[in-house]
Amino acid sequence: MLTPPEMGGPYRIKGTKYPRMRRSRRRRRVLALLGAVLAVAVVGWGTLQLVDAFTGGGEDEEKAAQARTPGDCGAGDTGAKSGEGKRPERGAGGKPAELPAPGRVEVNVLNATARTGLAQKTADELKKRGFKIGKVDNAPAAYDKKVRGEGVLLGAPGTVDGELKVLGTQLAQAEPKAVEREGAVVDLIIGDEFRGLTEPAEAKAALKALAAPAKAKPGACD
């Protein structure tokens, strides 16, 4: 290639080749160093995963699974509603606490309605079903003419999971309440919507189911 006379001087391009532009050595060294660091990081992460997999990374979960018994649930379970899925009360030896038989449940039958003779009639029916009858009378002033539903079942706190549950099989829609008092005697206060006790066959089935709750399936929450 010829160079015009006006482009003379020490920087004239001579010959038929153009000068090549080379990258600086410093830049190439930086890139090589970054690549090496990245490679080491990837290899290290992979090695950590392999070590975790083969030396018991899931050891804690395995121990927790072995510690659980079939049907147990963790403390974090919050899907169940209050009162649902609870285990039956346990007695000595881990066995379900026995519910009292109807013959061991003493019931005061109290009439809170304006209908006469209702308390005695209901008490007679409960007696036929095996319950022990206590007082038969009108309801006290706190409940007289004030119970709008079928009835209210009253008992000491200790009767909630025993006597009140057994009595509740005879009047499913009655509202159970714990009151501050002693003893195992419970009250059945008859309300305005009362039309009679639960049918004998249904009450018997409910009592049977209550006495022998279904067993939890393995792996299922109680």
C-alpha cells in the first residue's frame, strides 16, 4: 500500500498489512483469575451437597420421624379446630379414661318452661334409660323462662368429659356448661324448644360411640 506524501512522518503505514490491536496482559490475567474463583466456588458447592447427602444431612428429620408414633402430629399443626381431633382423656397406663355408665350419673331434672309436668315426664324417661334421678323441680330463677333452646346441661368442671357427655347423648342439642360447684351430680334444665329426649335407638348408638371412640389410623393426626 502506498502512502500519500502528505501523510508522511514517523507514523506512516508501510507495506500491505495493518497493525494488530492486542489486549493488555493485565486484563487477561484478571479474567483468568475471576474464572478460577468461580470454578472453585462451583466445585466447593457441589462437594458440600454430596457430603450432606451421604453423611446424614437429613439426620434430624429422620430422628424426628422415628420418634413419632403412628397418628402423632407435631405441635405446629393448626388446621384442626378447637375441640376437634383431640384424643380421648387418658387414664392410668395410657388407656382411655372410662366414662361413667348411665346408672352412675345422677341427674337433677329442672323445668325452665311454662309447661307443667315436663320435668317429671322427662325424669321418668331418663330413669327408664338407666340414669339415676335426683331432684325434679322447676328451674332456679337464673334460668326460669330464660332458656330458649332445647335445654342446658350443668355440672362441675370435673363432669365435662364424663357425666355431661353421657347425659348429652340423651339430648343432643342441649348446651353443656361447667359451673363452679363440687360433686358429680348434673342438671338437665329443660328449655322452650324441648320436644322430648333423643330417640332411644339414636341415644343408645351415640352412647356406644362415645364409650368406644374410633381408633386413629397409622400416620393420621388424632
